[in-house]
Amino acid sequence: MTTAELLEKYDKITKEANKERALWNLLKANEKHITGLIEEDPTGYWFHKAHRQIDVTDSGYMDMAIWILLSEASLFWKMLEENVA
């Protein structure tokens, strides 16, 4: 799944999910920074870990917000799990 495909699918499933919609907005706003991370690891493990270990976006605060929201994003992880299976 490409980053664009991931964001498109996540957009559709988070229209009514406030917490996960916040994550979608942050991911969409940082699309140029996150492109390639999900392609390298479709399980999402590195995608999540990267926001704590490297400077993914232009802001450490943004990386931490994304990391925290990813930690609670059950729809996001279910979507990735279905794609890998």
C-alpha cells in the first residue's frame, strides 16, 4: 500500500472517528514527510517507531503527536492488518 492509498483509505474510515480523524489530519498535513515509510514496512511497526526515533516531520512536537495518536488508533492498525493479510 502506498502512502497515498493509505491516506485515501484511512480518510474513508475515519469520517466519524474524532480521535482517529485527528491522526488522519496530521498524517495528511505531513504527507510529504511520511511518504515512503509505510512502503518500507507494510506492518506499520517502523512507521510508528520512526516518529519516536528519527525526525520524520519538521517538528519533534508533531512527531510526538503522531506517535501518541498512532498508539491509540485501532482503526489505523486494523486497516494495515487487513492489507497485510
